[in-house]
Amino acid sequence: TQLLEQSPQFLSIQEGENLTVYCNSSSVFSSLQWYRQEPGEGPVLLVTVVTGGEVKKLKRLTFQFGDARKDSSLHITAAQPGDTGLYLCAVLYSGTYKYIFGTGTRLKVLA
Amino acid sequence: EAGVTQFPSHSVIEKGQTVTLRCDPISGHDNLYWYRRVMGKEIKFLLHFVKESKQDESGMPNNRFLAERTGGTYSTLKVQPAELEDSGVYFCASSQDFLGGSPFQETQYFGPGTRLLVL
């Protein structure tokens, strides 16, 4: 059973479009992280959200942590080809220092 | 500042052979993690070092995998003997000491990974 479900798995959109990807779980977490990974590279941390309902913005990216701290969304406004990559969410497994990752959303933005 | 480096970038070996992966964390980072992604699956935690000590090795698949971190600096992950299902991308990540704070406040820096193919 996958602890973190990400949707959609794949997304191909045109430059300038908006999109939202999701990270869902039935468990409650103290925090949740979003990463972006590009081909041949390791994941790079984008943001950590820690408070239920928290919204963080990183340029055109808006991250929201669900009120119940079970889910999160990432919204990209006016997507650019440079946004292409694999977006991963991750959480700390309860009571440990072990990070659990979702399966990811693979985004392709076409020029 | 140099990032996390991993060597080799790619390795192709035959079933039954031994392979050793190396990770050099960012200088001064006490925490070092190993992860693995098998094709089509999510990135999975293997183990966590704090300096030279193994804090959590619950993700290690079996006793064919051995991780070490001599002197609390670089780390190696040895697979002996390798099996077909060991193929995948092995990532290393490092982070600074939590300094009494919460681990979810840390930033993990990942290396580019080692792509292992066992034939």
C-alpha cells in the first residue's frame, strides 16, 4: 500500500497553462515536502509545509498543506518549459527520521 | 560549495558480482541517507547515518547490502552478490545536524544518483 498517492501520474501541457498536482494520504503528517527532479539529477527541495492550511509561494508555484495535514497540492501558474520535471512529495514516517516519497507527477511543458 | 557527489554515475554488472557505490556528502553534514528507486516505483529509504553511526537501517532490503561511513565522512554501499532485482537508481542525500530542532526542518541535498543495472 502506497502511503502517499500523487496525481496525476503524467501531465503534458502547453506553455502558459495553469496546472495543479496533488499528494494525498489517509495519514496525518507533521510536515510535507515537495521536490522537483530533473533527468540525471537528484531531487531538489522546493518547499516544506508544516501547518494545516498553510500556503507557501515560490514565484509561480503555490503550495498548500491540507487543513487536516493529510494532503497537499502544488499549483503552477503560467507554466514554462523550465518547469518540466518530476514533482515528488515526501513526508517523515511517524516517529522516525525516515522519509517516505510519493510516486511522483511527471510534468512536461511544451513550448 | 560542492554538492553531494556520487560515484560511479552508472554501473553495469552481472548477477552474482559485487558493486560498491560511493557517496561524498556536503562537508560538515552529519546526516547521510541512502535511497533507491526501482523502475516504476517510488524512491525508497534504505538507511540513515548520523556521523559514522547507523541510526536507522530498516530500509535495507537484505543482508546482501552493506553500508559504511568511515570517520563520518564519505559513505559506501556495497551489494554482494548482486541480483537482478537490485537494478535501479541509488541516491545519497546529506543534511546538517538537526541541532536539537525537528528533522522536518532540515533540507536534504541529494546527489545525482548511481544507475545500477544488474544483468
